[in-house]
Amino acid sequence: MKILEDKIFRTISEEAEKAGTRAFVIGGFVRDYFLQRPCNDIDIVVEGSGIGLAEKVAEVMKTRVSVFRNFGTAMIRKNGIEIEFVGARKESYRRESRKPIVENGTLEDDQNRRDFTINAMAFSLQKENYGCLIDPFGGIKDLQKGIIRTPLDPDTTYSDDPLRMIRAIRFATQLGFSILEESFDAIIRNRERISILSKERITDELHKIIMSGHPSTGFELLDKAGLLEMIMPQLTNLKGVETMEGKGHKDNFSHSLKVLDNLAEKSDNLWLRWAALLHDIGKPATKKFEPGTGWTFHSHDYVGSKMIPALFKQLRLPANEKMKYVQKLVQLHLRPISLVQEEVTDSAIRRLLFDAGNDIDDLMLLCEADITSKNESIVRKHRKNFALVREKLITVEEKDRIRNFNPPVTGEMIMQTFDIQPGPAIGKIKEIIKNSILDGIIPNEYEAAYSMMLELGKEMGLEKKATCITQLPND
Ligand code: CTP
């Protein structure tokens, strides 16, 4: 076990021996070691006081230790690695638990109360069998076979901490494993129990599912277990296909998941992935059958973006610029597609650049991920059109610099020039100048905008009182 040659493990081993206790590396670190995944969190379980051993180790390593007495844990940070010490427990283990812990367990007790066999393996740090794997539930076999299984009866393990039902699905998604059938049946049986969990803990797991390589797997499993409708009914409402007059529409749930998977291949941006998942949530509320036309979802982009704040609140996601970003992308997700259907004018491109600003590249990624047709020639056509839009975006941006648009004349300049107080005339002039630039009537330049301002002022009966000299840079 090469990694255990590391000085830190040797030190823990020596200090445990001196204290007359036994210490083990356990949990995610052991699992990730065998999976060859990087892991910077090391959990050490001690048959005795975790805090006591951590303090001794910190002393030898000349490093600081953070003690969380209420949790009975202590943490040492060294070279970007976090080492958490905890006393072996008879009770269920979970890092975030606020319950006072019972520390007087053995390694075996502790392993019994962990979530999955693959997370219950330990490496010994005792001199006599240093580095030996202690794997009472066949975690290694399950790792090889790709199985998520609870060490005890799943009903017991899940009722110890219902979040484990979602963790099972998260690990299955991240690792591409399958959940043992009886374990999955227990999730279905116990699903109502997630109501006692804090929303933050659930959302943390959702983030991890979304950030995995193939996130649809997680959402499909959450749905199959009956958990998704409790966590995010807005998504399960997208399910189903209706047919009228022989016309159907696509299943918007599986479509949304496909878009998320497509996007996951291109970007690791968590919030862009959320936008992909949520881009069509306005569809159920806007769905209509129009005889002769078929199914329509008019304004689902707008309605969807309006649903985001409540959904973020419900999931305890932040109500900040991240939320606004997701809202913006949901609201704009049809714009590039509508461009490729019409003839691409410079004016339409400028408007898109203005509305999307610096998020234009993310919006284009979302729109490309939104092409989920099974018809290869349609996909090819859309891709070709998008390539055209991308080219146009570059040429128009080089020419007109709309992406970080600052109006070449400001409200301040208008007030100075005509010697007027703040009022509606200023907004009106600014708006007309902005639209004229976006429509290509005048270039995005100070001189042109300034003369237009004078003309507009004249039309409104305003007189030029001063020569405005405060020109703003436009980038
Ligand atoms: N654990 C548990 N029950 C929980 C949470 C955690 O039994 N509800 C145990 C598992 O043994 C797990 C270890 O605590 O391996 C560490 O938990 P955590 O850091 O949350 O997860 P990791 O397994 O390390 O995985 P990740 O870092 O991907 O979350």
C-alpha cells in the first residue's frame, strides 16, 4: 500500500500505539484508493478518542488542529489534505450529524453503521498488520462488480440516515454502479422519510449528481424511486406524451435529461448544467393543443425563467447572481434557435449579443445541447446553422463590440448638454440610441450617438446648452 508509506499515516500509527489505541483509515479514501480516484479527505477512525489522537498527531507534525467537541471530531489540514479523526461509533456514522456521538465502539461496530459496503472498508494502521484491508462486507467485491449495497439490512441503514437513499443514487451515478435490487426496493419503501432531511443536504447531493459524467442516470433513478417528485415536482411534471388528432409531442422529461447529458460532455459549469436541466420547466404551464397546428408551448422560455426563483428557494439554492444567470439562460434558450430558422441578420445578432452579454458562449453551448432529434439530417442541419450563427457572432462582435455594451452617450451627458433635470426624456433618448445601434442604424460610436442625441433633443424641443466633453470609453 504505497500511499500508506506517507509520513502522516506512519505518524498516526505511532501515536495510536503510544496511546494504546487502534486507528484505521476508513471510508471514501479507501474506496477511492481502489478506484484510483483522487481523494483529499482522509477519515481516521480510532477505537478511543478521535480528538485525543488528532491533538497528539498535530503536535508531532507541528500543525494546527481544529476540534469540534460537539461532533466528537477533530481535523488536521496539511498540504491541501484534510484529515478527520473520529472515535469509533456504535451509532450510525455521518459527518454532518448534530447528534452527540457514542464513541465507545469498536472498528466492527463503526463499519456496521456506515452507509455502503464500498464505504465501510478500512486500512489498518497497526504495526502488526499495517496497511491490511479490513473489509467485513465484501466491499472490494462490490467495487469490482460495480454494486451499491448496504452493510446491514437496507431498511435499517436507510432509516439511520434517509439521505443515504439519495447518496446511493448519487454514488451509482458518479461511479456508473448499480444499486442492488433489494436496496433499491428499500429506497422506494422508505422514500417518504426524506421529508425529515434538510433541503441543503439533499441539494448537495443533487449538485453531485449534476456534476457527474452522465447525470441523467441519477435523475432517472430518483424518479424511479419516487424521490424526484418529492424533491422537484417541476421536473416530474415534464413527464409524459399526449396525442391529439394523431399529433404527439416529445417527452419533455427525457428530453431535459438528454440536454443535461449533452451539456455535461461540453462543460463543467454547475450552473450551466442546472440551466440545461431546467430550460423547459415552463412547458407544462404553457402547453396547448392548437387544432391544425399541433402542440405549442408559447412563451415557455419566459414562464420557465419566472419559475426559477421559487424553485431555487425551495431547494435552498442561492438567490444571487447564479440564480439570475440560470434565469437568463432559460429565458434566452430559444433565441439562437430562432435565429437559425430565419435569415441571420446583423441586427438580430447584435440584439442577441446585447441580451446575452458575456454569457453568450454558455448560451450557445446550451442551445447546441438542446438539439436532441433522433433524425441525423435534422441534427446535421441545426449544427451547420449554429456554426453559421457562431461565425456571425464573432464578426459582428469584432465590428460593433456589443457584448459588453456601454451606451456611448450616458444620461449624465444628456442632462449636461440640454441642461435638464432627471426625467423621462433621458430614458427615451437613451433607448432610441441603443435600439438604433442594435438595429445598425448608427454605429456603436460616440460621434454618431452624440449627433443622434442632438437631433432627438431638437425633436423633443430641447435646446443645446453646453458642449458635452465627457466621453465614455465604450469597452
Ligand atoms: N457516511 C455514512 N453515512 C452518511 C454519510 C457518510 O455512513 N450519510 C460515511 C461513509 O463511510 C463515507 C464516510 O462517512 O465514506 C465519509 O462521508 P463523506 O465525506 O460524506 O463521503 P465520501 O464517501 O467521502 O464521498 P464524497 O467525498 O464523494 O462525498
